[in-house]
Amino acid sequence: MYEKYDLNIKQSTYDWCLRAFSVLENRLGLNIKFHHEEGQVEAGQIFLFNHFARFETIIPQYLINQETGAYCRCVATKGLFAGSEGVAKFLFGVGALPNDLPGLLPMLTAEILRGRKVIVFPEGGMVKDRRVIDEKGLYNVFSPTAGERRKHHQRAAVIALTLEVFKTRIRSLEQKGDHPRLERWAKTLDLGGVEALLEAAHKPTLIIPANITFYPIRNTDNAAHKMAEIFSKGLSPRFNEELLIEGNILLKETDMDIRLGDAVEPKKFNRWWERKVIDEVFLRIFSLDELFQLKTFSERWIERLVAIFLARETRRLRDTCMHEMYSRVTVNLSHLTSELILRYLDSGQPEVAPEVFNRALYLAIKNIQDEPSIHPHRILRNPEAYFGAEQGDLRKLGEFWAAAEEKGLVEREADRYRFLPKLREDYEFDEVRLNNLVQVYANEIAPIAGAKRAVEQAIKAAPKTDEQALALLRFDDEVKAHDWCRETYSQPRHEKINQAETATESGAPYLLLPERPNGLGVVLVHGFLASPAELREFGLKLEAAGYSVMGVRLAGHGTSPWDLRDRKWEEWLDSVRRGYRIMSAFAERICLVGFSSGGVLSLQLAAEQPDGLVGVAAISAPVKFRNRNLIFVPLMHGANKLTGWMPSFEGVMQFHPNKSEHPDINYRNIPVRGLYELRRMADDLTRRLPVVNSPALIVQGTEDRVVDPKSAEIILRELGSERKTVHMVNAKRHGILNENANDCQETVMSFLSSLSVEDRIEERS
């Protein structure tokens, strides 16, 4: 059937496909992340991938070539070669081989010896429902052709084990100095000489299991599906399903995580009697084809013995690879949410209060962060992506909930979530992705015991986790967010600006809880370009005085100027809100204390009149600035936005040098975007000041070189508080709080003390 085709890889065709995909990759919605250890791709010989979408069968070859320059052989279904002769020629030219090709396994083995990589999909076809284990916990998949579940294909395991047997034979011939046989094998395999044969024989035989995970999976309409409907009279159910699901993966923003597992090696035949048995078997074997044809019903007992052993070892090798492949799922938000839904439903709780469900989801996220066996999606490692999980305010889950409700799987109301019986209905193989993505997601993490355990523990803990325990988890999120941003903005494109930075103090937030708290909590908010380190010494002084202290890190600060460049001032205010919420678990009464732009943000939050707020202190808070050049910031920001739309330009002036009073804390480079947001924030303050009703202290330096002292007068005049005080500090510098100019810190502590006295008087009355 295939005799008329040239089975050799056509390098020109292969290279053209690689270039074409490289161009296409930048135009698709796919965001491919290739997770692997250094040297892992180079060392691997046989690569196993799970199979969920048709197009993913071409991506591994591209990634492997990018990493190593190697050409890959890939086993493909025979149906692809049966239609057009031109298509078949093309597929052979780019390294694909049909799964019914005579002598397929010997050919792949020879290709590995020649330095090629081999890609195998052991599921044998697309697993659309992602169900890969049965009720007994054994690995198997559903075969639409056979209409039943079956074990995974052993092809890769057979190749690896037979290859190791062959390498053992070659090494044995080398030790014996049997050059004629070595030369014959080198010639048979077209390796170009004995040296190349021995080099291949001494390389370890490594199978690299890998997992491909897509997120999110969508079953809504897309452009490809609409076009097909227009130009065809009617779509088959199967084609319709694949256009919807896989078109969305390609055309809409989708993360494709490809994660390589640990290498799996076949048994080593190092014992003398094993090598002797192999040598004996090879006396009648002169080709790889004959080696693969060893059968358990051979006339020679020694061949039967070897065949039985190889069959047993092949099964073990396959199962080890499958475990490694499925344990590499990249766990995401939809996985956890789906598992939660089904766990509640199966436990006899078809209705759950939203606050309980959302808290359980948040706890599940935190649980998997501490589970070393799990590979979490970056959304679950970056708290900024899941802030709001407890309140059910997760934009990343919007599409998930909408699809689940539209398909009649769940109902969400203000006071309850309902999980409907349709969640447990059976669907045809080509329908499940359209009708029940909850089940698809849950099936995908079914092999991952750590993920299921994380969800189970979260369900048990959700009703009884107290506010202080939750607050400590939220504070952990703040620390993790700092670490994530530092890593994110430490890429090569950020290097020039980052290397110029002089800040050496840690930019992480802090939570200080005294052994004997006095009942008043303080939320410290640092200034523009700085970090929590700016007020840490003052925070320690407050802790020593019995105050619980939360040192907030404003978004974009304490990491890289590039981070600040990407932020809006509303994100800074969100940072203060989160810090306030954390402190609320440890103190019923709270005072906001902010320096510079932190003072503006403290007043902004005070205007929201949060529960428990008893006072606000704003030090050097800017409404008017000394630097008249700030008037041009909106113009520069506008020019940066304009040039930013052009791929070849980064902007007119992205950063401006900063002469800081405290270079060990502050950024040396000011993002122009940050100055623009600073202006926006200050301009917005006067609108909010009249609704501030808590006691307020305004502190301002008389000769501040950054903030116009008139700012204090404006704030005092516009404040709606009945009790409000301005304290002017005789100082020529801006940083009067952290420098404690003229006992500035004592002034603030006196204000805090007065709030505590007022609270005690109120309690007595």
C-alpha cells in the first residue's frame, strides 16, 4: 500500500512547515508554554503526548526542533494517508508515519539510533471527555471505533525496551571486540560507521512522557464554525463539535501548557546472564524486524523466555509512562471549580451557599500551592489573578459559569448555588465537550490525587475556618504577589532598567502582631516609588507600643519600575483595601496611616467609610506638587500611548530619572505612566474628601521639595471630618515620617493614642 511513497523526511518541506507555524503562532490565540528541565528535550528519544485536539499533533515537533534542531518522526492515524496521494506525500515528507505501516516499529527504532526523535500518542486518538482512568483507578481510554474502553497503546514501551535490548547486544559486541558484527549492524542501519553505532548504543534510552493542557476550554461559537456553516449545507455532529471546541482554542486567547515529565528508562540488562541470554537470542537475528518478531510461541525456549519477559516489562513501562504523563496536568481554576461542584453534588449537597462555595474554592487554591505533586497554572500561582475568589468575583471564571448555566448544569442565585442532575448525565463521545465541560475538567484531574485531596480538604475546612486564619492566608497572597511580580518583571527586556536600580531593602509587605495587642490596628501605606520598607522601622515602633500593624505594598512597587509602568492608581487603592481587610481580622478598630501618595490613598479609602475605621493620618499627602513639569505628564503619557500602538516604538519617554532621598528604598527610574496615574489620583482626591467622616490628622513639612505645603490647607478645608487637625513640621525634606523629622512619628503616635483613649471612653459610656 505504501510502497510507492518515499518514506524519508524531506528537509526542505519540514523546514518550510516550521517557518510557517512560527509565523502562524504569532497570529493565533494560542499562548504556548513549554515547561521542561534544561537538557531534557535534548536527552529524550521517545516523547509521549496526550491527545485532546487535532492540531496539537503538529506542535510538539515544532517545539522539539526549536529546542534541539532535531527532526521528529510522528505516528499518525492511517486514515490521514488514505485520501489524497499528495497529502500522503506531504505527511511522509514532514516525518509522519501511518500506524499501519509494515515494519513501523523497527523503522522508528532505527530512526532513534540515527539521532531522530520519535513522537507517539499512546491514547491512540482524541480523548474528548478526558476520562483516562476507570472506576478501579486503572488507566484506560474509550475507543469510539471499538465502542468500549481499552488499555493505552504499548508502542512506545515496545520500542524503548527493544531498543535497550539491541543496545545491550551492541555493547556486548564492543566488549568482545567483534568488529565484523559491529560493522554489519552499522551498515544495516545506515549509521555511517561503527563509531556512530557505538555512540548511539551508549546513550540512555529515555522515554519523556508529556502532558498538554488547554485553558480555558470554550464551547461557544467562533469564526471558523460560522464560516463552515455558510459554505456547507450542513455540518456533521462530529465536525460541528470539533470546529466549536478546537476553533475556540486556536482563535481565542487560550493557554496551552506543555509539561514534560520525568524521563522513564526501560530495564537495564546489566547482569551477566541477561547479557548472555541476549547474545544467544541474537545468534539467529540479523535485523531489527526479526528482533521485534520474537513471539511467546517460538520453537526455541530461550526466545520464548525473552519474549515473555519483554511483554511483562513492556506493560510495566507503559503504565509507568501513563502515570507520569497524566500527573503533569497543569491544574487551573476551572479544574478546581468543577471538582468542587461534583464533590458537593455527590455528597448530597445539590445546593450550597455562595459564600461557602467561594471560600472552599479559595481554600482549594491555597491547598494546592502547598502540594508539591501538583503543577498549578500560573493563575493559581499569581494571587493578583485570583484576588476576589472568596467573594465570587473572579473574571477568569466568568466564561466557565456562563457556559455551565447556559447548558443547564448549574443555577446561581444570590443566596445559593444549585448543582443540577444534568451534571451526571452520560453524553456521546462527540457531545460531552459541548454539553458538559464541568465533567471534562473534572475528568482531567481525576488521576491527580493531590488535586482531589486539596478540594476535599477545602470543602471540610470552609465552614469552620475563622477570619484570622483566612487573614493569614490573604497575607500570604500579598507576599506571593510580590514574589510573582519580581519574577515576572525580571526578563531580558527589563534588564537595562532593573540593573540601574539602587533599592536594596526588601519590597515585601509585612504583618506585625504584638504579643499583647492594645486593640487598635494600623495600616501603613508607603509612598510613590517606594515600598513597605519605607515605613518598616516606624511599624516596628508601633508594634512595640502594642499596635497590630499591616505594611501594605502598593501594586507595582517594591519590584521593578516596569511593574509600576503597567499599573493604574485604582490598583494601588485595591492594595490598601486588601491590607485593611487583613488587619480587620486582628483589630476591631483600625487607623489608616499613609505617607505621601500613601496618604492620598488612605484618605481615599477613608472616604469609603469601611467598618472599624476610627481614624486616618495623612503625612505629606499631595494635592499640589512643587514640580511644575508635572503639568506636561499627560502629554508625554499620551505620546507614549500613541507610539505604543506602533510595533517598532516603545514610546517617547517611558522612564524619567529620579533623584531620591532614599535610593535604597525608592525606584531610580520613574515610569511616565506612573506619574500620570499619580496626577489622576491626586486630582480625584478633592472630590472624595467631603465624605471622610473619621478623625483625621494632616501632617506636612513646611519646605517640602516634592509636595506643595498648600496641599495640607486644601485637604483640611475639604475634609468632612468634624475632628481634623493639621500639624506643620519644620523640615526641608519630603520624607518626614520615615526620617522622623521633628518627632513626626511621635505626633502620629500621639494621634493613635488619642483614638485609643476615645474608644475606651466610648466603652465606659
